[in-house]
Amino acid sequence: MERLIRALYAVEEAAGFDVEERGGAVHLTFDEPPGTFVISPNSAARQIWISALSTSFKLDWSEAYTDFVLTQSGELLLPLVSRLLTEQTGNAVSLE
């Protein structure tokens, strides 16, 4: 989660969103087009939950990848969030 937060802060201004940490969750706010993403760790379940683009994503911890993975697509955490940011902003955003 810390790696994700550092990556988000590194691109927030150039990508056109604001990052705010609240109660363990990370909130991303977009002006154009308007929107909000919420990224929350669920330590008990070893998951990260993402609410973005009117969809919920639950990523599970993978020992094989030593990363969180979206089971349905096989996407790792940073590439998934990069894709979601790109879809929201209409500009290529890379967190890697």
C-alpha cells in the first residue's frame, strides 16, 4: 500500500487528481471529468478494495507475485490502478 501511495503522490499533479489519506484509505478526487476513487486495505482478508469507475475491485494477496492481484484479469495492483487512472483522465498514467 505504501508503494502505491508514493506512486500516486508522484503523479497526482501531472495526472490531474488529488490524493488524500483518510482513515487508512486513499481517496483520489478528479475535477475533469468529475469522480472519486477510494482504495482501502482490508488487512484481515489480505485484500485491497478499490472503488473506481462505478465498479468495485477486490485484489487478493499473491505469494507467487508478492503483490496484490485482481483474480479476474491477473492484473497487479500498480498496473490496474494505472489503467483505471488512464480511463478516468483520458491521458496515459503510469505508476511504475
